[in-house]
Amino acid sequence: MTIKHTELALNGGPAVTNDRVLIHLPTIAEEDIQAVTEAMRTTFVSGDGPACREFEQKLADYLGVKFALFLNSATTALDLAFMVKDFPADSEVIVPNFTYTSTALGPILNNLKIVLADVRPDNGNIDVSKLESYITDKTVAIIPIDYAGNPAEMDEINVIAKKHGLYVVQDTAQSIGSKYKGKYTGNHADVGTFSFHGTKNMTTGEGGAFVTNNEEIADRVKIMREKGTDKYSFLTDNVTRGYYQYVDKGNSYVQSNINGAMGITQLARLNAMNAQRRAIAEFYLSELKGIDGLDFIKITEGAEHNWHLFGLLVPPEKRYWILDALRKEGIMANVHYTPLHQNKYYAHLGTDEDFPGSMAFYNRLLRIPIYPSLNKEDQQKVVDAVKKVFAHL
């Protein structure tokens, strides 16, 4: 679409800023650098080292869960979540249609069939009102995600799961530090899977965590993440003079001790970093409310948001024009996921008509910058650019 307003940078006018405001920046502090340096100097640089164990304990204590296992990604956590269950091949797992591919890959890598479920048009989380319609006699699990760090409606999901005897894996990749009904995410399902990728609220560069309150699941995952060996107990208990045994199937999913050291220092600052995100979100919400055609993502009732992402819901027919206009103003806004069914690998699983909520949400969604180091001046530039663009719709 073409909208001609000479005031806009898109049409040759002066931009709000000539210094781009990036969509994301990781928060790396001197203590992170020092921790990584000290870990390297110990020469213990391989996986499941002392810093990893310390980070796991601190993470479990922070979340209030019994077991937290540090891995090389949230994707591998999702893989392990289904590897550990040995569900019959071709059993069905319900996956929200609006998510990153990792959510679906967990069951797929374990020979399970995914069934795509529609999401709410106001926040991108699984639409609980439609959930039971996807359940068949082959369904074994549900994977709700916490889109943008906003927790899914876990009470309702768990009621349905219990009714049908289903396993629940909460994809908490984006929601570290978020709460639902007073408890941190990671406490509301059989398993939670966190990401510490460089784009997340806290980072270990690459990394993730598998969390659970189920001892049997945790004990087997300790083996599976270390190539199916009992190396975890060998290192912990050291009761033999021999070598560890090969006792199960698995893969190499442990994380380097270097990354574990960074996890300790990042976790120590997580609440402070999330508070900075919250302050920016509150500024945006205050300054941008009441703009005609602009809505915000609906926060789940009973949730405390970690503001991993800040989304605007805009008129769908003008979304890409708004995106281009904001970028010309110097604000690196972006769209986010395409619904899974619109991607080549998942195209056989449905059409746009099958997922009206997904399409309504996706077609309206734009992300604007939010991260702890986004200063007041740049926050104001974001607000000014949004107001300028919407004034010329």
C-alpha cells in the first residue's frame, strides 16, 4: 500500500533518529566477562562442570522447582521432554500453531505426530476454548507456550490434561522470571523448557534448561543428556574406580562449564533486568495508549509478565507499511514468527482457514525494541516514531 506524507522519512522527510534503535541487545556486564574468564582459567571447559552444577542449583532455588538441568538449548530440552517418555510412535502431541519450530521438533524428533492448535488472536497463546477439539484417542501430550514471556492459561490447560490423562510440557523458553498465579513459570507442568539464547532475558550465549518436579523424569534426563551414560552420578558420587556405564539412549546435550559460569552471574541480575524491562513496558503502555488502530497484547489473568517482547497489534492491511515506516524513522521494529502451517515443513498440517486466531494475531503483530540497556532517550524515540507513523495512517 502507498501512503504519501512528506513528513515521514519513508517519503523523504526527516527521521526521528539517524542512529538506529535496535530491536534487541543482550545485557552483558563486567561480572559476566570475569566469570567466563575465571572458568576458562580453571581449564574445566567441558560440560557439566562445577559452574554448571552451581548454576543448576541456583536456578532450581530461584524457580522453586526440585530439578533444573542445564543444557545447550531449549530445543534439546524439548527433545529430552519426549525422549524420556517413550510414547508409542505416531502418538499425537498438540502444539500451538503460532510458535517457533523448536516446540514442534521435540515430539517430531521422537517419532510423534504433531497436531497444530489455534491460538488466541489477542496474545498468541494456545486457545483453551478450542483445546479439547484437537484431542483424540492417540493424543498423549500438550505443549503450551508462553508467547513473549506471557504465561499460558495453565490452570485451564492442566484441568483438560488431567481429564484426558495427558502429559504437559510447558515451553517456557521466553518466560524466565514470569509468574503465573504467584509461582514462577516452570512450576505449572510436568516439564518446563527454558532458553538462555542471546536474545532472551538472561543469556548464557547459547543454552537452555529442563526443569521438573518429577524425580523419575529428572534422573533419566540426567542420563539421556549425557549420551545415555551414568556420568552424572559417576561424577557426583564417585563410588567406583572404573568408568561410567552406557545405560540408556541419549544424545550430547550438556553445556560447557564456561557457559555455566555466565549463567550464575546472569541469574543473579535477572530480577533487576526484568524490572528494567517492566519499566520500559509501562512507559510504552502509558505513552501509546489511546492511539486509534493500535492495541496491546493481552496479558493472561493472574500473570506477571517478564516483558521478553513488547508487541503492538496494528491494522492488518497496514502492518508492513507501518513496519517500513518505523524502520525509516530509525526504529528497528519487526514481525515475529510466521504460523507453523505457513512454513514449508508444516504446510500439510492445515490452511489459513483452519487457524483464524493464529492468522488474526500474526497479521496484526509488530515488535518494538525492549531490553534493559534501552535508555530513556531511545525509548522516547520509539514512542515518537510510533506516534508519528500512526498520525499519518
